[in-house]
Amino acid sequence: MTDKGRLVYSTGIGAMCPDCGWPKDNCQCSKQFDQPVPLKIVAKLRMEKKGRGGKTVTVVDGLPRNSAFLKELSQELKRACGTGGAVLDGGVELQGDLRDRVRAVLEKKGYTVKG
């Protein structure tokens, strides 16, 4: 690489991860995301509107960063509330103001709910 600019193409480096920038063989994304699930989970519940065109979403945050756990919890919450949603950055977003329903489901599972 020269000091005239950034590297555009090279056959010596191999495939790079678009998220973390490390080589695909040594990707750091999965190491950050799959943490063990603790015995006691404290979920933080909030409602957001900002940046969504006035649409309301319920956000469950403070969950362990484990992809399998978050995917399963997201599916269960979406089924219980009858709405759409997504797993985003260590939390679950559900469409609409569903704080009461989500709180009931999480408390039934034995989680501590704040907010």
C-alpha cells in the first residue's frame, strides 16, 4: 500500500469481513456477539419514536449478546404480541407500543423487567 491512498484491490489479503474489517478467517464479529446467557437477566423496556417516521416501536434492551438466545426470544415475543419485529444490536425491537404485553411475557419467563 502506498501513502497516496487506500488499498483498492489486492490478491494477497483475501476476503475481508464488511462489518469488522478483519480477514474472514479471523473475523471478530462473532466473538463480540456470542456471550453466555446468565442465570439472572435484567431486561430494560422502553418505547421509541425518533428516527422512524413517527412510528412507535417497543425496545427490549440489556439482554445478553447471544444470537441464538435473542432470535428465540424475538420469535416468542412476536408470537405473543402478534406483531413484527427484529433483533438489533443486543436488543429486540417490536412494532407498536406493546410494553404491557412484553412485560407480562418477560416476567412469566422469570426475567427482571425495568422501565
